[in-house]
Amino acid sequence: METKVYLLSLLPFRQKYPELTKRGIEKLAGDSLIKTVFFQLFRLENIEIIREGKPYIKDYPYQFNLSHSGDYLLLAVGDAPIGADIEKITKIRPKMMEKYFNPAEQKQVQTSGIKKFFEIWTQKESYVKYTGEGIKALSKDLIYPEDVAFFTEQYEDYQISVCTKKECLPLKVERLK
């Protein structure tokens, strides 16, 4: 199965549920998106989302990964391990770059600028989500296995990266309303 990637605006949820916190909106929108997509793709109803380590759907083989930043929520779904990250492009964070980017990556950012910073960062974060290790595994020394690849795209002022097996890479991001 080709990995499917969905981008959802959080603004309608903020308008409809002004009493909810930012985290509450993200959880509500995320659960709603997961349930809608799993119903559309697989006709699954009443699914149970388990959040122990890397989240998954109980008793079902397809995998997913969520990320949120600013006004958007990103969901990637596939039949192979998957990691996804979305980040609002704001400014280069020198301390973050010093801690997590190797010298070659730092040079790329110095040459290419802010977009390259967020491309590298979202790829790193999507990879550690792909492995299930999470943020604690981020380092300068990440080495990507040959069988993984990244789908990377910029949308408005957001950078998106999805990491999965090469043969499962998505072809596009579907924007939902």
C-alpha cells in the first residue's frame, strides 16, 4: 500500500470548541482524523487508539503517525513503519542545530538557509518517530538505513516530512477541510 498523507486545518476545531486547550484541540482533531481516515480506507468503525509508546490501532496491522504544528495536523497511514513531522517555518534555532545537526548538515543550512534547516529537522524527527524511539533518540549521528526514504514537501509556511520504507513512499499530501 502506498502511504497516505493527510493535512487538516485545526482552525475549525478551535472555532467550534473555544473552551478546549491547544492540547485538547489537537487530541480531538487527531482522534477524529484517524477514525475518519481508517473508516474511509478500511471501513473500520469503533476503532480503539492505543497510546503506549508509538500509537497504534488495536488489533489492526496498518500503522499511522500524527504530528501537529501551528494551525495544522498531519496524519500518515501505511502498512509499513512510518513517521511524520510537520513544523511551522519560523527561524533557524542555532542551539538546536549545534546539538542535533552534524557538520555536513550545518553547512547545508549555512549555504541554503532556513528552508534547509526545517527540511533536515523534520526528516530527523520523522525518522525517530518511524523507529518508535521518539525525540530522545535525536542526535547529530543519525544514520538512515538504505531501505528508508523521505517524502518532504513545503506547504504554505510549514515543512512536512514522512519517513517510511522506500517502496511505500507517498506521492502527495491530501489536504482536508
